[in-house]
Amino acid sequence: MHIPDGFLSMRVCLVMGAISAPSVTYAARKAQTELQESRVPLLGAMGAFVFAAQMVNFPVGVGTTGHLVGGALLAFTLGPAASIVIMTAILAVQALVFQDGGVLALGANVFNMALAGVLAGYLPYYFFGHSSRKKVAIFLGAALSVLTSGTLALTELIISGVQVPQKALYVPLGLFSVNAILEGAITVAVIRSLEAFNPCWLKKPTPRVGSVVTVLIAASVILAAGGFLVASTYPDTLERFIERLSFTQGKGNQWVAPLAGYNAHFLRDAWLQKVAAGLVGLAILYVLCVVIGKLALKRRRG
Amino acid sequence: MHHVVLERWSRGASFFHARDPRAKILVALVFLVSVATTPMISPWPAVCYGFVLMAAGLIARLPLTAMAVRSAVVLPFSAIFAIMTFLAGNGAKAAELVQKSYFSALIVLLLLATTPLTDLLRGLESVGVPAFLLTVIQFLYRYLFVVSEQAQHMRLAAGSRGSFLASPRRARHWLRAAGGALAVLFARSYLRAEGIHRAMLARGFRGRFPAFHQPRFRVSDGIFSVLGIALLISLRWILQGSA
């Protein structure tokens, strides 16, 4: 789901851009060192491949079509850092040349599809892709990446003031789920054929964790993305929740106090605090997932 | 394919084509932000922005109708969310969404129709976008049409072998066939990239494209950006007053 310009408020564009720009720069540096000297042509050609694959539409329900997003597929073959760079390049070309997605909204689109999509998709594969139930991990990862980016996009639209009737919220969520299942199925089919061609093309997942942990991780990623959505559709509940945690009232202001002066009113802005809290929550959850996975791993080995 | 059109447009000759990419990027960004922040309740903003864009298109000697049609690709997406917002009881916001997304698409198209992509990327590099990412974008754009043409050939070949007879109802077979086709496309892109890389190394490629002419930021570019931004900001200010 490429968000065009004019839909997101400037605040959302700025916050998302401020997150995406350094992250992509970091990923670019990492991909550059990871790959042998200059294998830039490979990244370009794989981007072109995903682009071409995205043009193959398949019918979803009545009248609408879906297509492969490909972020997870790239992560399984080239690793997350290179995939983030490739997905960003695809989004940039789509925004500039094909008017698919906005230029001001590029930061948000990159966050949804290149960063969150790739990282969420890679997680199950990274921890679980080694075992006999590798197919499940691949399916789960691909489905997860589509679900995460779709939910995030919807959330950003709602935060920006695009109104969706609460009853109609099921329509996009239903479409995301169908697309997620299809993405999972196609990714599994592609990976299976690729393995037959040349097993070296698949990134070797390092560890081996139990299925329970994997399901837990997947569930928490969905919860995080979904929770963000719920929080934005029912802002009152969130506010009460935050008040109870005394996030904005007590701690928040004390923490801001040393910065009082230039940008205090900027930081004290309730909206910004809320969004920052949400994003920090997402990041903490992701790190937590990784840590839990690694701990589970150690116990198995030890 | 329609990309060829953009390549032809962007190599035209006009006042806009001759400007430095950085100046055009700056003005386009200011334009995008002012469109995104203008309240569009009365019809005046739409009339004004439409007029400015039309004048710019005429100065750049671009075919206005074709540009208007090309920018319409954003409308399906906008329409879906506009309808939802309309159903939620906010008709004004719905109309605003459609107008803003359409004008923004026109602005980006105007930028790309007066600046070849390679020049635009070089301009972005001097603004601080990582060179590695921009090189990947360059390669992607170069291979894009090669790979998608190959995909179309493969689809044609599959069709002549009778692939259209397989109904999606037999999902399992359909999935395996689609997965296999995509895997073949993946393998071909991968091998092609390796071959090209070797050929490029043999021709002295050192990780980045050489520039044949370095764009220079002239005085006229400075005047263009200052006047353009002043015009847009004053327009935005007047429209704020009218709303």
C-alpha cells in the first residue's frame, strides 16, 4: 500500500522521515560492507526482479487484485540490510517515475515496507528457518511482513486525519490478511523452486529455536502493529492508559525539564509524545523478541 | 511502454529543463509542502494551483493533456480513502484528499518531466543522500525494463503452452507454477547481474558511475529558486487568508 502525497499530515511525514533516513543510511553502509567489494549491480538487478514480480497481479476477492510485495523474499535470499536498501530503491523509483506513492510520504512508505516489512519478515526465518519446519517460518515471515506494513500504513493514515468508519475498518484489515496469506504461499513456492536451482542463494539462518517461541514472537509483532492501530482509532483509551502510567503527566515532564528552553514546547507536545511512545514501544518489542529468541537459543545449545 | 515518454519529455529544451536539478528539487519540495498544508475548502486553492501548474507545463513545453492523464494513476487509491472519509461523514476532507494527491502527483511529474533521472539522482547525491543507495537506484532503473520485458516474454511463453487453462481454483498447481516462474526470473536476474558486473569491471568500473558533465549551480538557478519559492509562499499565504 503506497501512500500518496496529500494524505499524511506534515508531522507524520517529518517524524517518519526522521526515522527512515538514518536507518536506511545505516543499512546502506552495512550492506556495502557485507557484500564483496562492489556488488551493486546485483542489488539493482534484484530490485528490478521484485519490480517485475510486483507487476504480476492475482485476483483477491471481487474486483481487487493483489501482488507480491517481495520484501520477505529478498530478506531470505540477500539478508535484511541489502533488502532494506533494495526496497528503498524500489519505493523511490515508484514514487518518482511511476507516481506510485508520494515523495513527501516516502519516509513513511520506506518505514512501512522497507524497514518494518523486511525486519518483521526476517524475524521468524532467522530464528526458525533452520529446522524441518522451515516452510512454516518462510510462510509466517512473508505473511507477517505484509500484515505489519499494511497495518502501519493504515495507522499513519488514521493519525493524519483520514477518517475510516470503525465498521469499515474490517475491509482493509481483511484485504491485508488475504494478501498476507497469498504472499506467504507464493514466497514458499518461490523459495522451494530456488532451493532446487541453487541452495547457495538462500541466506543461511543461524540458530534454531522452538516453535512456541517463534509463534510468540510472531504474535507479539502482530500485537505491536495492531496495538498501534487500535491506539490511534480509540485515542481516549490510550490517553487514559498513558495517564495511569503517568507517562506524560509525571515522568515525561520531569524528563523534559532539563531541556526547557528552545524546544521544550516541541517535546511537551502531547501528540509527539504519544507517537514517540508508540514508536519506542515498537522498537522495544522488537529488541525484546530478538533477546528472547537468543536466550531460548542459548538454553537449547547449553 | 510509458516510461519512454518520460525519457523523451525530460530531454526537451526549455527554461525549466536548463535549470540545475538541485534548484528544481528545492522548488518542487516547497511546492509539495505548500499544497499539503493548504486548507482546500473553497475551490480557490484548486484553481490557483491548477493555474500555476498549467503555466509551468506551458513554459516547459510539455503536453498538458498527457500529463494530466498520467497523474491520474493516483486517483484509484485516493478515491478509496476519500469514499471512506465521505462515509464517515466528512465530505470536505474527502474532496481535499483527492485534490491534494492529484496536485502532488502533477508536481512530481513536472519535476521528472524536466529532469532526466540520472541528473536528478546526481543532484540528490550532492544534497547528502548516500551514494550507495543512489547507485542501486540507477542500476534498478537500468535493469527494470530488461527484466520486466523478460517477465512478459515468459508469460507469453507460458500462455502458448496453455497456462491460461489452469484455473486459479486448482490453487496448488497454480501456486507451484507461479512460484517456479518467479524463481526462474530470480535466477536469470541474478546471473545477468553477475555477468554485467564482470563486464563492467573489465571496462574499468570502480563502484560508481562517472559523470560526463558536472551540473553547475549558476546565478540563474539561484534567481529561479528564490523567485519560485517567493511566488509559492506568497500564494500559500494569500490562500490561507481566503480560507
